[in-house]
Amino acid sequence: MKIIPVILSGGVGSRLWPLSREHFPEQCLPLTDKEYSLLQQTMLCTLSLEVADPIVVCNEDHRFLIA
């Protein structure tokens, strides 16, 4: 049995305003990398582990952006 990573991707985008907005939160911004967002970097980290595909938990308003 493999571990299933659960990535929590939430928030309303208020801490890094005006970069992040209600419909485009911090985790979708490339803050520490010019190519990948924070969420993408987190997903890439799971590739080096021997785990199952991650599950991402997010706000319903962000479901299409996260997908």
C-alpha cells in the first residue's frame, strides 16, 4: 500500500494582494520560481517520492484553475 499525499490548496488570495486575487490565489502564482507556481512545485516534489498520485483539496471556486 502506498501513501497518498493530500495537498491543501486554499485561501482567498488576500495576503499577497494585488498579486493574488480572490479568483487567482497565491498557490497559483510563480512566486519562488519563474516557471512553476507554488502548487506545481509541490506536485513536482511528489514525483521524487514513491507514493500514490496526490489528491488536491481546494476551494470549489478554484477547482478549474487547480485542475
